[in-house]
Amino acid sequence: MKNNMTVNNDINFNPVRFRHHLHRYPELSLQEHKTASEITDQLLTFGFEPKTNIGGYGILVEIKSGNPGPITLLRADFDALPITEKSQHDHVSRNHGCMHACGHDGHVASLLAVANQLSQTPPQSGTVFLLFQPAEEIGVGAKKMLQDPRLKGIQPDAVYAYHNLPGYPLGTVVVKDGVFACASTGVMITLIGKTSHAAKPENGHSPAPAVARLMDYLHHMPEAFKEAFSLVTLVHVNVGNKGFGTSPGRAEVMATIRSSDNYILNYMKRNLLDFAQKQADCYQLEMQIEWIEPFNATMNNPETTKNVITAAQSLNYDVVIPTEPMRWSEDMGEFLQQWPGTLFCIGSGTDHPELHNPDYDFPDALIEQSSRLFLQLIAQSHN
Ligand SMILES: [Zn+2]
Ligand SMILES: [Zn+2]
């Protein structure tokens, strides 16, 4: 909570410098304790009293106007990825094998720039919450935060977050109502049979034919679901060991399944489970199936989406309304199951390296652009 009497606007706060610092020292999902304490320290410097360790390393700041009015929540994510950075700039990752390849360092810097501004000019009505979320990349951070009693007690009227988006012109706002980002899940199917001498395969139970059928099934699975965007990507297959003398006794098949519809995703999961079990029975194998990193679809509310478009236009930002949802998934979808709100994107540049690539780096110009948009959204409903 922030008392209106104390004005602690930190004139020394440089969000670009802060972003570069986070970029040098990225931390993987669920291990972001240093990142969280850096954010907390900065919020304390602004004069706020952040609540910490919410559902892991989550952070929440409440900024009360003292007057009745709406409740708005702005969210940024702050975890990094297990990718080795390949760049020459001076803020290249010092934590080998880990990097901010999704720009969450930039999302944090943007929200801290908003915090700095609000510490000086708080909203005139209602309450603004700033939420910093860990473990976005593995789809567990939002759920864990929502389970914390300190979040259960709040009921925002509008929730906003943004993601930077390579492939669109720098600064262009990309937003649509309804499904904005797909539901998805990873799946790992393990088939356990029995090894045997390669000269006597009939004495064992090889999972190879079942794997071949599964690969074919996964490849064709989306064809049955024309009513919504659906996609299956086979990501890894492993059968037996690299030796010519042994018929395999174990296999793993991994795939990522996506759909713009939560129900269709669940339907695909059920069908896959049935098919995999049938193959296992047919070839006398034991089958284990594991669903990994599940995300709900991100559903944008029409009203809050209109607010984003209005705010962007009043700042003369270009707005693009895509016809299709984003193929990727976002943990913001979890918050939007509970609360009305909008996830939008801001273009990172048409030729910018893709997200999750080793040469990616968040474009610093977006920090000011996005924080101005957040502040405009607050001004629209709180001033
Ligand atoms: Zn990502
Ligand atoms: Zn991301």
C-alpha cells in the first residue's frame, strides 16, 4: 500500500538500466529469488510496501487513491529460459545456459516505470494493483499466485498485461477480443515393453510399431478439428538404445498440442489417451502418459479490449487487430479465467529475432511506449 502523503518518485530510476541488469542475471522459472528481491527493493525505493512470496516469488503492490472507484490490475512476468544467449551486447547473460529470451526483463522494466510514475501521481479514484508474476514460461506461476489468500481477496474490474511481439512493426499494438492466445499442453508418452536379442525380436515386446502409429496419429490429429485452430507438433521421439544387437524395450514420444478452444484441447487429449492405450494393449506394452506445462487459452474481455484500443489510439499508436489468435500460450490466460481483462502485444520490430531464440533481446524503446499505454489505461478509468 502507498500513502498519498509520501512522494518517493525515484528520479534516479532508469528502467533501461534496470532491464539490462535483469538481462545479465536471468533466472529460470521457480528459481527467480534474486530477480524478485531486485523488483521488491525497487518498489520499496519508490515508497511502496510490496507483498512478497505470493505463490512462489510473486509480488503485489496496492496503490490506493483513497476515493471510491474501479480496481485495475497490471501484470508483468519475470522468469527467463534455459537457452544459451548468442549476442555481443554488454548486457549479455552472465548465467550460462539461461537467458531472458522472451523479454520478461522488459515487461518488468515497463511495469516498474509505471510504478515510479504512480508513486508521484497516484490514481485519483479506486485502486491500482501491480502484480509481478514468476514462472510464466512453465505455466504454473499464475495458478500458484491465484491460490494465495492475499490474491483470493481481490476482485479487479480490469486486468492488463502486454507481451512484446517480434514480426510486427516496433510499437504497434496488436490486440483482439475473444481468444487471443491458444491453449496448449506438452505430452510425454512412455511405452515400456521388453528388450530381446535383435536376432530374436519375437522374444521381446518392442514399442517401435506402436511409436510409428502414434507418430502418424499425432501428425493427422488436428485434421479432425476444423472448427477451431488446432496444431500438434511432434517434438521428440526416442526408441531403444543406439546398439544393433538389441530389439528395443522402451520408447518416449513427446509432442505439443495447441488449440484456440479449451474444450477441443481437452477432447484431443482424451482421444490421444485412448489411442495410445489401444496401441499399448495391442503390442503388450505398459503405457504412461504425462501432461506437461498445460496452459488455458487466453480469453480477452470485449470491454477491456476496447479500453486498450482507445488508449492506444489516444496516444497515436498503430493498432492491428489480428484475425487469428496467437499460436503460443500465455499464463495470463489463468488470470483471465478469474478476472475480466486483456492481454495485448506490442510489436518488437518486423525483423527482430524471434522470441525464445538465442539472439533475441527485448527492444528498449518499448519500455516507455508500453508504460505510457498502461498509464493511459489508468487515466481513462481512474482520473
Ligand atoms: Zn516465452
Ligand atoms: Zn513470454
